[in-house]
Amino acid sequence: MREAAPPGRVVEPGARDVVREGGAAARPGRDEGQPQGGGFRTEAEMEVWFTDAMRLLSIPEAGPDGHEARTQILTLVRESRRVKADLPAYEDIRRRYAEGVAFQPGTTGEYLLGWLAKHKEAGDWASTTLLSYRRTVERLYLTPTFGGVPLDKLRSSHVLAVFTRVDEESDRIRAAKESEDPAVRKSVAGKRPTGPETKRRNLAVLRSALQEAMVDDKLITSNPAAIRLGRGGGRKKQRSRAKLWTAERVRVWRESYEARTGEAPTKAQLFAAWRNTAARPGRVMVWAPAHLGAFLDSVEEDRLYAIFCVIAHCAAVRPSGSGGEDIDFESGSAMPAEQIVQVGWDAEEAELKTDASDAPVRLDEVSLGALRAWRVRQLEERVAWGGAWTDSGRVLTHEDGTAFHPAQLTRQFERLAYAAGLPPIRLHDLRHGAATLAQTGRVASDASLGSFGERA
């Protein structure tokens, strides 16, 4: 039996601990070419293993100061022998000890989930940012990729393999969309290839997490995500320039639309084909003045008419977060104090993105008149509903006073534009109507709309 340690003395793991875990040498009379129940094939093999194990245990400084680290290394030695794996690399353990890095940092998946939880608890990110990061981690980095890989064993090759699979899936989607077989095209309906900008954002999430693992948590000694992606993944994303729905573009789009809808399509199929962004000439499309005028004329009786006027005439981004107190009817201006953002499906109040976002918006006479008429209608609805009316404090409300969900506004805009027989644009791009109205009396060109482009 091991002798009891004198009071105040730390018993260090030593030779007997290592030999006991390492196993016995082959007994005389047994075939030395066969493993002996977890032991070594030969005494010479045991001596080499024993020497390497003791070398690892000699890395921490002698005495009580190195006891904890030495015990952790002994655990690694025992585990490697139990699973019949190689001993930990001496240089790796020595570097980890010198830099104060953990010997066993756990799996990559465990760390990434813990990283998300830590920042959620600290309130470091907006809800939309947290949701975006979590979706990226769960979709790309947990299973079946490298979530189970020990964090200290994660390499750049693991990360590159993930994005290789992303590129392969993008190629498959593109090929399917171009197929002449309707069934193949249908199989990728609603799916889009992953572009360079999205890949860069996804990589940035992993890079940020692993940078904290290296610098703050001392779990790894290098960042495997500090790489550049190929296939355009490392090039700077160019600004998407707005394109005008010219007569020729409308003609080509309508021909394509009719070809894509086929024979006897349902109403749902017709609407889905109209909404198809891939069939548009560009990501950011702008209506000509005639289109914008036709749309506003067609929705004049809709309860959202005033909001569409403000977006189109004043170049305002979707103002669903504005409250009644944000509009000054006397000066003819509005100053939004916050924005409504979607977190999954939930809508939450959030601060405006930039200081310039809360600058006053000058309202033109058309928009101001529409807002006055809307305010009267809203007050009438409040009286009609009585105590059941909800005081949400929002300009944009349902009949009972409850606020519109941002997605409801977007979908209603699409339905109205579709019903008006107009070529499709995003609600976000309705704000470019201010530019097209400024061009009334002369031909608007893509170049004149370039300053209204946005980052994709």
C-alpha cells in the first residue's frame, strides 16, 4: 500500500501510478507478438511508453505549485492508455502549460453552445443577432460537421470542409433551378445558393467564438477559423445597384412569368411565381413613376395607404415602429424613436441602427394629408371599440388598436402590388419611389438611381 503522506505534504503522481495505469509487460512464456489484455507487447515497448509518460509528468514545476497540472496530465495519460491511443504530444502539452491553456477544453460543439449562452446571459447582443448566430452555429457547426471534435483538435481543414459542402449544395441548387425537368426545379423551390457575403458572415461567427476561446478562455493556442474562403468568399461584396423596371425589362419578365406558371396554374402558384426573386433582373428593383402612381392609386382605400405614401414619397424605411407622438402635423415632419425588428417570428422594439436614423423626416403634402386622414380613421375606430381597444401607441394598427407585425405589412404590400398587375419589388425598395418621383418629367436611368442602392 502507498504510504500515507505526512501532514501538509502533497502526494505527487509518480512511477507506480503510471505503471499501474500503463499495464504490465508480457509475462514469460506468452507470445510476445500478441497484446496481453491491455498490457504491452514487450517490455521494451513498456519502457518507451513509461519514459514518455514520465516526461509528460515532468512538464509542470516540481512541488505543490505544479500538483494540479500534473494531476490533469496524469488523467490524460491514463485515458490514452485506456483507449489504447497515443500519449498526448509532449510539445503540445508543454505549450499549453506554459500559456495557461486548458489541457482538456471539451468539444467544439460544447464550447460554441456555451459561448452563445454566455453572451445571451450578459445581454451583449441584440435578440436578432443572437438568433442569427445560434442558427448559424446549429446549421453549420454542430452536426454532422465538427460539433463532436475536441476543441483542441479542431483544424482549419474541418472549417474548410464545411464551406466546401456549402459550395457543393449551392452548385446543386443552381443546376436544379436550370433543369428542364419541372420536378427537379420544384425540388429546390424556395432554396437559394449561398453567396460569398453569407459565407463570410457565417465564418465570422465561428472566428469570433474561437478567438475568445484562444485569447479570453485560454482553451486553444490558435484560431482554426482565421482563414480566407475561396470561390469569392474572400472578396469584398459589391454594393447592389438599383435597377429601374424599364419597359423592356417588364416585357422580358412577363414572358418569363408566363412560361414559369405553365398551364392552368392555381392562384397560389401564380402569386409564388410573381414573388420569385431569382426571376427579377436584379435584387434591388425600382418602379418607374407610372408604376408607382398606379400602385398608390390602386391602394388609396386600403388602411395602409398612408404608410405606403410615407415610404414612397419620403424615402422612409418601413415605419412600423413609429408612435403617434413621433409625428408633428404642424411642422410636417416625423422623427422615429425606435424600430420594430423580427426575432424569428416575434417582433421586438429595438434602437435605431445609426444616429442618422433618428433624423427628422420631412413629410410632403400628399403623405401629410394621408396621415391626417388615417389619424381620423384611427380615432373613430378607437371610439367604436371602446374599452376593448388596445392602446399600442403605434401609428400603424389594426381596427382594435393592436400593432401590425412587420411581416404583415410586407405581405400586404406584395398582395396589393400583385393585384395591381405591377412588376415585383420589395417593400424596402418602395422608398426609392422618392427618386422616381424626382425624375418625373425626364427619363430615369439606372445611373441616376445608383445612390439609392443598398448593401445586399
